[in-house]
Amino acid sequence: MGGSRVLPTFIIGLREGLEASLIVGIIAAFLIQRGERRALRPMWYGVALAIGLCLAVAVILEVVNRSLPHKQQEGLATVLSLLAVAGVTYMVVWMKRHSRELKGSLEASAEEALILGSSWALVAMAFFAVLREGLETAVFLLAVFSSSKNPAATGTGAALGILVAVGLGFAIYKGGVRINLSRFFRVTGFVLVLVAAGLLASAVHTAHEAGWIDVLQAQAFDLRWLVAPGSVRAALLTGMLGLQPVPTIGETLVWLLYAVPMALYVLWPARRPVQTERPAPAPVTVAS
């Protein structure tokens, strides 16, 4: 059963970690190229502070969760699942629109900050980039942990994903590795959509346990022939797709209503931007 949550959390750690690594790497490269090495140390301090804040938030949420009665625990699990799904949806939509020009837009923002003479703006960019990705990861992983029967495997997948992301980010920064970011984010986005759909179905279940929902709780169909408890196939299908042996009508409806349109949106080929001819710039003369 350990493999049921390794791959989803690996993808979560890989995707979120790589996005943060790319942003930090681009900013570090700009600081070095512009001779602003003195700003590197505070940038790394900012990155470390952001990571520490994210870990603190995760620990606080987990401590609060453990101190609650069962019904309140189920309610908190519902809220975390919904927040995680909202975060994934925003991230997937944003990446669908901006993955092609992600590197260019970051470089343009960094260039603008340096032109204005503010290397501290780049330090802030790195801090908030890591903070945003870290908080999204913390909420998502806590939601997955709450429905996991093997926390060790779940944590291992996340840790491996983050380590691979940091390694890839460093390799891309050094120029030794080139990847198609648009394709990478499309594939990982599709996987995360399936994970998020499972979390949404899990939210319906925990909301019922918390006493918030009492409708559409009849059995939809019996999947025990496919999701046989204890089997490797069941571990993969439950971990990746959120399929339960005996799903309710409500769980099935929310899974389909989220997974189908979002998967089509992620996999649908993106429109290529129309190239418009620009007039040649006027020659610039430099007075001697």
C-alpha cells in the first residue's frame, strides 16, 4: 500500500519545488551577472526564512488537527482538501496560460528590478516565490496525509520530489539540462488534476463524517472487483485517482465534474501566440 501515495506526493513535490527552484535560480543568475553578489546572501536568507515559515504553518496545522475531536478533525480535513483543490486549480490554469513564457517573464521582472536599482526587489521575489509554493505544498500534502494510511510512504514521495526538483533546478541554472517546461507542466498538471479530483471526493466523505453533508450518500456502484483492498492495483488507483471500493453518489459526481473538464483543459493543445511584425528600431547613436 505504500506506493499508493508515493507517486502523487512525488509529483506534488517535483512540480512545486521545480517552479520555486527555477525562480530562485533565475534571480541568482541575474544577481551574479549584474555584479550584485552581495545580495545573494540575503536572498538565501529569505529563501530559508520562507521554508521555515512553511514548515511552521504545516506543524501548527498538524498539531491543531491532532488536538481536535474526531468530527472536528474530519471538518479540518475537508477544509484542507478544498483549499488544496483550489490551489491546484489556480496553479494549473495559471501554468496553462504562462508556461511558454515563464522564463522570459521572470527574466523581464528581474531585469526591471535591476534597472530600478533594487536588488532587494529580487530578494523579495525569491522569498515570496518560495513562500507561495511552500504554502501550497504544505496544504496539499496535509490534505493527502489526512487520507493516507501510510504517512511514511507519503512523506518519502514528497521529499524525493522536492530533492529531484532542486537538482533539476540547479542543473537548468547551470545550463546542463534543458526541458520543455510547457510539456512538463502539462503532464504533471494532468496527474495533479486526478489527485485533486480524488481529494475532492475525499472532502465529500469527510464532510459527511463531520456532519456537514447528509445527501447523495447512497452507494453509486461497487468497485471492489477493481479496487480490491490490499492489492497493488487498489493502491495505485486509490492513490492516483482517489477511487474507493464503494464510492457514494456524491463522491462520484464531484470526481467526474472536476476531473473530466479539468483534464480536457490541461491536455487541450495551447494556442500559439500570433507573431506580429514589429517595425525595426531606430538606430541609436552614442556620443563619443
